[in-house]
Amino acid sequence: SLSVDVNPIPIKALTSHLGFGNYELRLPLLPLEKEKANVLVNAYKAFKAEE
């Protein structure tokens, strides 16, 4: 699911969701679309549930 967008956008989005760092991006990087962010967070939750 980290491949939902170009690196490092998904990593920054996920770490921000978890409360680490911030989600500041410089051009040409743009924030994840809401649908892609939901896919990323749901995949992370599924991964954590398997631990």
C-alpha cells in the first residue's frame, strides 16, 4: 500500500497519521488524495491487526 503514490508521500502521510512529525510537502510533491490516504491507513491497520 505504500505504492499508492510516489515516495515519500505515503510515508509522510502515515507517520503524520500516527502522530509523528508533520505532513509538510514541498513542490512538486502534493498531499495524498483522501481515497489514497484511506487505502494507506486501512492497509496499515490490517497489518497491525496481524501482529
